[in-house]
Amino acid sequence: MLSRLDALLDRRMADALDEVSPSADVRGALLELESPFSLVCRTARAFEGAQWGVADEGVGRFPTNGASIASLYHEARAWTDETFRA
């Protein structure tokens, strides 16, 4: 869950990404550029911001059902919470 890395590190996203060196596709999505992961990032941010219309639109574009996407998002959040508590 890197979508809020900038907030976690209190830095601009581009600077925060320099520290973790993600792939070019992941970096592009996190910087809101077009990449294969842009839809995933926009949908995750919509979940995080309680923008349910945007989240529903994003989920509708995945080749699976919305319940699976929501479940995966919540699993990722739980992992992130657990990781940062350690």
C-alpha cells in the first residue's frame, strides 16, 4: 500500500518514491501518470477517500466482482496496519 507513502514520510510523492525505488509502472501510477497500474491506484485512493462513486466505477472495470476487490483492499490495509505497528 504505497498510495499514501507521501503522507507516511511527510514528503512529496516523487521524493518518497526515490527512497523505495518501485518499478516504473508502479511509480507512474503513484504519480498519477498513465501506467498499467493506474486503475488500481485510482480505485485504492477512492476507497481511502470514501469516494464510493469513483471506487464503484473502478471496481466495475476489473475482470472480477466488486466483493473480491473490496476484500483484497481490506486485506492489504490490514497487512499495512500490522506492518507499521511492528
